[in-house]
Amino acid sequence: MSARLDLDLPDAPGEGDAADGLLPRRSPACTMVIFGGGGDLTRRLLVPAIYNLVGAELLDESFSIVAVDWSDLDSDGLRRQLGETMRTFVAQRSASAVMLQEDRWDWLSQRISFLRGGFDDPMTYQALSSVCGVGNCVFYLAVAARFFAPIVGQLEAAGLTRETETRFRRVVVEKPFGSDLASARALNAQLRNALDESQIYRIDHYLGKETVQNILALRFSNGFFEPLWNRQNIDHVQITAAETVGVETRGRFYETTGALRDMVPNHIMQLLAMMAMEAPSSFDADAVRDEKSKVLSAVHRLDPGDIVRGQYSAGHIAGRAMSGYREEADVAPDSGAETFVAMKLRIDNWRWAGVPFYVRTGKRLAQRKTEIAIHFKQAPYALFRETPVEKLTPNIMVLQIQPSEGVTMQFSAKVPGPTVKLGGVRMKFDYADWFQEDPSTGYETLIYDCLIGDATLFQRADNVEAGWGVVQPALDAWADDAAMPPCPLQFYPAGKAGPAAADALLARDGRHWLRLNG
């Protein structure tokens, strides 16, 4: 397929504003080339995030977007599509009747152009060379994983990855980053044949969420948290990433992927790493990523007996009937793909030895919720044995990541009255209550960080491989014993908290999951 370039870019670069006080500085002049620019990710998440960066005045005047795709579009048609999506985005995500700010959208839309061409066609990259010129470029791969290596290879062949003292060239890679440890290593090797590690930004949108970033601030900027953040004080940790949606239109993808590959090596492992890592020497990108890599490498080899696999069957959510996974489009009627996984992990280092980390993730569950729950050890009961108290309220800190973002602490307090009677109470901090926030996609910080060259929230090659290394024993066990897997598939009705075996996983240790709908 030959490339057809349809450009309508503003005249050239002006200087961005310098940073003022504590305000973030404007990003440098840059062209963002989005491969898959006519697709769903671009419409729903990337462009709305960039729109928010415009409102925050964080983009240089000469910023521009080139959307590359083989769709039968032109620049005007793409702008119309994106404008409709943006109006829906603002209307749905704002608590008040806020309308799309037309001046902000006009500023951005006139900087969007469309390049029609194939990802494997050298003519596409010749056309890009004339667009990028000698300026800064970020190449965003919003495409299927099979295109990652070929696109990067074509970029290198066209000379588009070469950096100089006056320009940067960066590549953003979406997940899935491999399907197992071997494929992740192979993809890393392919990318590093064409790029320096410093040019590769492996993105995980979970790390763009405020509460995820706040984990480091909470731990390391408050003197009363970090001294308690260890095996002497913490009984166990629960990490939950629950969704009410099914596989939707992703049945074909999910049949070959499943919940374990889809969520655990990337999202879940990043949450675990940020919660469990040692304090970095600074917030320099490599200092943070060094500590993430260390803690992931310290995860004890996974025992297949510590894993539960589940698949949703027909049920009800919010009073609505839901079909089972095997009735979804593009799913085999006897599918063995898991839509739920729970596991017990152990970190073999001085801080966490003996503290189990329980993780669970799944689809068609009782409630949409992503959180990290830190369960502290029980206080001695002897002091209260003469009081009408059957048991003390568990001390739990919950870091809520989605759908709402905040922190909840649960502890005991005296109930008012003449006798000593304890009751459980909660203190809750919500981001929405304390800070004025515009509707966001979670990509704003990540895109901005890429533009300014801050890789702290992006995964390095060893981080990716360490995450896959944690789950590889489970993948090996399932592959070696397909006839009688050591972790048989358990079924759970849509709208429940998962299979009963997930409850049994904790019950055998004398523990239980926090309620999903609590």
C-alpha cells in the first residue's frame, strides 16, 4: 500500500514558556506520530489526554500529531471523528455540565493530520521523514503487538530513530509486551537492536493514575508510614483488580491470552512493586526502576498450588442478566481460558519474608474496583478482655485506585458512653474531595513524562522480564499438563466475587478477602 500524506499543520515552532516556580514546565517542541491513529485507543484515551494537557498549558506551541493508519480517512475526517469523541468524553466524565472547550479543541485539532499508509510499507516512513524533519519526535505504537518490532525496524531503516545533541526520538510501546518470558525477552532484544534503552517507553496506563503515583509519596514522604511498612507490622497484603465488564469484543484476544497474561505480569506486578520496593536513592527514573526490579526478582518461585483459575458463567449484575464467557462472541463453546485468577505470592527479602501477598483479578465480578489493602497485625487483646468486645477491628489501610481514587484507614475507637466499648471506624481521603480535577484518562501524566524525557513511570526491560518471570512457572505448569492441569478451571456466576476456590486460598491461612461490594 502506498502512503498518502494529508497534512495541515500550523506554521513552525514558537518557544514554550519556561517553568515558573513549582509549576511543571512546558514540554519541548515535538511531533507525536501515532501508529494506529485511526483506532479506538487514540480516540478514547490518547487524544482526550492530550486535550487535557492543552488545558494545563503543558504543550509547546509547535506541538503536532500525525495519525498513521490504513483507514480510508483524511485529516478533516479524522478531526470530525475525534471532535465527536471529545464531546462525549467531556460530557460523560465531568460531574457538572461542562462542555467541550472549543478554543482548546480548536488549538489541538488544527495540529492533527492524517497519514494513510501501511505499517510495513517503506513509503509510509519516507513520508514521515518529511514530516519529522530534524525535530523531536515521539512514535506511539497504538497497534497490535505483532506490529511492534516491524514498525521499529522500519523506523530505524528510514533513519527516523537517530538522535542528535539537539533532537530526541522516542518510541512508546503499549501492552501486551510479550506473551511469556521468552517472547518478552525476544521483543526486548528486537527493540534494542534498533533503539537505545533510553529511547523505549513501555507504557502501563495504571501507572498514570494518581493513587498509584501517590503510593511512593505516601510511603516515603510521611514519617509515620514507612517505619510500619515491613514484616514486623504487616500481616498480609491484598491486591485486587476487579471488573464488572466481560470480554466485550475481545473474545478472540482473550482466548489466547486469559486473565493471567492480560493483567498480572504488567498491571498487578507494577502495583506490587511500588507497594513493596525499597526507598530509591532519588526519584530519578533508573533509581526507581532499579528498586522495582529488585523486589520483583525477590518474589519466591510461584507454586502452581497457590493459584486459582476461574471462568465466569451466566449470572446477574445490577439486576441485568449476563451471559457466560463461553457464550461470548469469538469464544469456543468449550473454552479453557481463565477470566479470573487469584494467587498467593511471597517476597523473599528482609522486609517482607513471611508476609503473603494475595492478588486477584477478573471479569464479570460483583463490583469494579482496583485497590491495595494493607492488613496490619492485630494488637494484643488482653487489655480489653473484660470489656464487651468480641474481637478488635482489623487495622487496614486501603489504597483505592479505581473507579474512585483515595485512601481509607480502618481502626478501633471507643464508643461514647460510661463503659469501655470499642467500635470500628474509618477515615477516608478522596482525591475528588481535596483536589480540583478535570476528567482524565490516566494517560496525561504518562504522555507528558514521555515528552519531557522522564521515564520513571515506564517499565524498563528488566522490569518487564521480572514480571513475566513471576508468572512463568504457572504458564509452564499449565502447558506441560494440559490434560489434567494442576490448577483446574473453576466456574463462578457473573456478578459474584469469583470462584469459591479463591476464598479457600486465603481460608487455609486463616484469612479472607475484603468484600468486593463493601
